[in-house]
Amino acid sequence: MNILITNTELIDYSGTTVVVRDLSRELQRQGHEPLVYSPRLGPVAEEIRGHGIEITNRLDRLSRPPDVIHGHHHFQVVEALLHFPRTPAIFVCHSAAHFKEEPFYFPRILRYVAVDDLCRKRIEKVREIPPGRINVILNAVDMARFQPRAPLPAKPRQALVFSNYASNHTHLPAVRRACRQTGLKLDVLGAGAKNAVPNPETVLRQYDIVFAKARCALEAMAAGNAVVLCDFAGAGPLVTKENFDTLRRMNFGAGVLTNPLRAEFIRVEIERYDPHDAAEVSRRAHTEAGVEEATRCWIALYRDVIQEFRQSRQDFDEESRALGVYLQRWNYEKRLEWELRQLDRLKRSPLLGAAFRHFGWPIVKKLLRFKDELN
């Protein structure tokens, strides 16, 4: 199959950009032809291209049409749907809050896939989306890259904050205090510390405890680290063999970071460190969260979607109505209003630095200008 994967950007090594890299590579390994589209290309795009995968920032330059669209981020999904008007699609929701991930109804999107239970709830809130079109495929990691480190020591010595959001304005001060109290030497890895790397697997094996969330947490587990869930949204638990299933259904993400960012909460989880339990967590990650098996699930879903589309009658009038609803929802003014509400919500919290990190300075400046105009 020819599978077109869309994404807003392929510049930084974070979130869905790494998903696109790993999924496209695994699709290629399993005998399929991935095509990748993003309007903003960069280092991640060059790495993908280096594997012989076709990648472009213009859909009209693709060498062949796709059989199915694997869509991340609704702006790019709509572009692909309009450019390939006879191709079915899958929409994948990776965030329960971010505006780029907001699901929308379109009749040619035959499956809506959530990467965790919170994302599924977000999709279910869209009345027009039939419940039978909603699936969950949990996040996965390229286990060939993240081989387990040497056995952990009986007592941890080296700790790492693994997050693009780590800074003195977010969770880093609380983690530092907890590490000082427990005698841990702490390092930081991520864009906020200006030292993000394309190959974190080579770095993670140097550490005993890693503070992370979501995909970063799963990568650290795969590398054999003990993992305490923590990020700018709050502090969470140490991942153990007992809570692994529950936490994975939440993508080890913000939904389980329920404690305030205070050193005492983080210290409690550090003191639960158990090298044998961490080894079992790593084994389960390798057994259950590998990209190879997840890609087989995606391929089966692509085939179902293609077959269903071939057997159905395409309704262009319904597509036009759905597109009109989408454009009304996401015209420029409404998009700024939506982002302004999100910024105001974040500004009421102590995590203003995280808000700026989340949206980026260009968007924040536009929002502030727009707010002045409204007033």
C-alpha cells in the first residue's frame, strides 16, 4: 500500500514527529510505501528522507497518489483530503487538549484513532462521528533503538529530566529539590535545555531514574530506566509492574500527573525505586509497546478502511457540507479566539512559562494583539 502520513512539522524531535519517523520506517520495513507530507521540513524530515522514504512540503509534488491517508493534525488532514478527493483517511488524535489535534467529522475519514483513553473521550465528544468508527491504538516505540541498559544499581545515583518543557519556569526546580534531598545527581535533556538529541537511546542508558511523561517516559522504560512520571502539568507516580497497564491506557501522560509540582511528592516516588521492578517494567514495554506490532495493527486498519471505501458510495454533497462546518469552525478569527481562551486558562495557573513554551512566542504575540483589538 501507499500510505500518506501528514504532520504539521518535521523539524524538532518531539511528539508526533518521532511517531512519523518511526511509523514510516517500520511501514517500509514491512513492505509498504510510506509517503510523508508536512508544510514545515527540517532535521527530522531529512532523517526520514535518508531512509529512502518520499517526503514533501507540497502535495502536488508526490510521485504517486496514496491508497489511504494516515492523518495527524487537522489542518494538514483537510489539505490531503481535498488534494486526493477519492482517497479514504484515518484521523489520529495524539492530545486531549491541543488545538491541532481537535477531531472533526468528515465522511471520508472512516476511522478515528486515539492513542489513549483521554483522546478517545475527546473524539467521542464530536456528535457527528459514529462510535463504530472510533479505535484506540496505543503509542509504541522502536524497540530496536531502545535496548535495555545494564542492570540498575541497588541504589540510584544518576537521574535525568527527559522533556522538551523542562525549565526553571516549569517542573525543573521541584525535581531538583527532590533529587538534592535524595542524593541524586540530576541532568536535563530536551529542547528547553537546548540539548535535544535525535538519538536519546544513547543517552538514557547512563541514568538510573528518569523523570518524563508520555512518549519520553515509554522510551525511558524501554531503555531500562526506572521512570517517575513528571512534567510541567504536574507530578505523577513511579511506573511499576502493578500500575503499568492503567498508566499505559493514559499514555503515561498529563492525565496521570495529578500531584502538585512539589519536591515532597516527587521524593516519595523516588524512594519507591526498585531495580527489579523497573526491569520487569522494561520487559513489559518491550513485549507490549513495540512499533513492529503496532504497525501491524495500523496496516490491518488501513486495509479495512480501503475495503470499506471501495464498497461504499461516495457522497460529495455530504463532504461539501462537512467542509463548510470545518471552515466555519476554523476560520482565522475563530482560531485566534480559541487559542486566546487556552492562553488565558494557562495564564491563570503558575505555569505561564509552560504556556509560552506550549504555544510559541509568535502565536502568543498574535494572541496578545488580538486581545487588544477585542478590548
